[in-house]
Amino acid sequence: MIIEEAGATDTRRSSRLLLLVAVLLIAANLRATITGVGPLLTQIADDLGTSEAALGALAAVPLIAFAVVSPFAHGLSARFGMPRVVLWSLVLMAVGTIWRSVPGSSVNLWLGTALIGASIAIANVLMPAVIKRDFGERITTVTAAFTALLAGMGAVASGVVVPISHVPTSGGDLGWQGALLWTGILLPFAILAWVLAIRRMPRAPLSASRRRRTGIWADPIAWQVLLYMGLQSSIFYMLVTWFAPMAHSLGRSEVVAGVDVMVYQLCAIAGSLTIPLLLRGRMQRVGPALIPVLSLIGVVGLIVWPPAFLLWVILCGLASGASLGVSLSLFSLRARTHEGASALSGMAQSGGYLIAAAGPIAFGALLSVSGGWLAPLVLVALVLVGQLVVGLLVGRDRYVLERG
């Protein structure tokens, strides 16, 4: 009997370890396929015969997909089972990664990117549910590892895509299509690990209760959190998309420009680690408003003294990571109950990504019209001022779904 119990314990441990590996491999694929695009914009524009500014909308495609598809993830999970839906999202992500790298029509690039965004949207919603269900006693630890890998691999992708694009082949350089294909190099491993892990999962799908109307969309506090989420996300995607072309225009090589974007995202990881300090005690009141000040310094620095480009990238990166961490924390801090937090999260992410999608498009449009970086950077500064104002509001000790 003791031997049987020991064997069962070992089996459970190995199953959880395999699931953990699968979860972390999935995390490693949720940003790299997006962040790898920015450093390659110059090559893509030259190859397709268009301008970098016109490609600003390309960065918005995944964000629009996030906003449109995310609300359907819960229903798909309830109907088909969470393991199966996550698996298909990974498979479709792989299909999208291959599709956008197929030479020929530029339609492949746009539609493949849209499919990638839709697939990531599903995984973004369901993976936290996996962590909560299967690692309930270690939620913060597993979530921290998940977030670090997500951001870390996104940073690595930004730094390596340009060198990969210049790898020589029999027909010339590998090119931007080959480099974008390599951003999904870990996807087959994630799919395999997930298939092996779900074979040991309980057959029952993730339980799902009927959704009740909460009135969250009519709540002013919820709208403040949505705006904060949307504005900080818009800033991130504007900068992560355009930092490389901006650096290249300042005389930095393509490779160095890609490294600049990688540094931006690595600093974001460091910035996210400051959240326990920024949201502790009285700092919770002013923390959300202080963060965009750091980015404002960086953006003003880019306008006034561009030669110190890397310094401004570091400041913006630190603020970006802290902003994201605060946004995610607000889902819990501004709700009394788990139901309220869930409703707030769904609303803020769906509406927030719609706001975020407008950022890269507007940045690219201003760049195209003005022909320089001043007008787009002023736009970023104005968005940061908006984040600062909203930060003063969301820092107040108030909760959603409370009237009076």
C-alpha cells in the first residue's frame, strides 16, 4: 500500500512538472512572434515597396485581434474544454507564423499576423486559468515565471531577428520572412509538451459557471482602469514597434537597433519587479501616476538629446514594465470580489487593447505626414500625460460595482 501511494505521488509530481514545462513553453511563445516585427520594418518596407510608416498598422493587427477574440475564449473553453482550446490556439499560432512568412503577396503577412493575434488572444485568457487550477498553492511563483519568460523571449526575439535575417543561404540572405519564421521556433516544443501534459489531465473541462450581468461596463472606476490599461499598452506597442526604425534613422545599425528594442523589453522586466514597492501603503495612491513621469523624461530626452538614445530607451523600458504590472494588479485592487475582478479584467483587456491598437497606427500616420520623429514623439508624450491623469484617479481607494 505504501509503495502504491509513493508511486501515485511520484506520478502526480511528474505530471505537474510536465504541465509546468508546457505552461512555460507556451509563455515563451506569446510575445516573440509580435515583438520580432519592429526591428524588421525597414526590410519589410523595402521588400514590399512601401514605407515604414504605412506598416505601422501591422503592429495594430494583433492588438485588434486581442480585443475582438478575447471575449470568446471563456465560451470556447466551456464548450470544448480548456485543454483542447489551448492546443488548437497553439496549432493556429504555428499556422499563422508559417503563413505570414510565405513569399509572394503581402496579404500573407497581414492575414498571418491576424491569425497569430487571434491565437495569442485565446492563450492569454486561458493560461492564467490553467495556473490557478493546477498550481493553486503557487500561483504567484508560477505567474512570475510565466511573465518573465513571456517578456524575456519577446526581448530576445527583438534582438536576434535582424542578425538571423542576414544569415547567408544558397539563394542569398535568409531575409525577413525567414527571420519571422524563426520567432516561432519554440512552438513545436510547446505543442508537444502540451499534448503530453493534457494526456495526464482530468478529462473534465474547466468548469464554467453561467455569466451574469455585473454592470461592469457602466462602472466609472472600471472605465478608469480600462483607460489606464489601454494607454500604457498603447505606449508599449508604439515604442516597441518604432524604436528600431528610430534608432536606425539616427545612424545606429540594424543589428544595434534590434538590440535597443531588446534592452527596452529587458528593462521592462526589471521595472515590473518594482510593483510591490509602488503599490505598498501610501505609495498605492500615487504610484500609478508616478510611473509615466519616468517615461515622459525618456520621451522628452529623445526629442531634446537623441544621441543618448540608449539611456532614454532604458528609462522608457523601466516605466513600461512597471505600468503593465500596475495595470494587472488593478484588476484585483479595484474589486472586492473574485467575480468583480474577473469582470474588470475582461472589460479592461478587451477595451484596453482597442485603445492600444490605435497607437502604432497614429504614430505611423504622423511619421508619414510630418516626415520626422518630433510629431510622433509628441503624441507619445500626450498619451503619457493622459496616463498620468488617469493614474491619479485609479490610485484612489475605490472599488468597482459599488454604488453610492
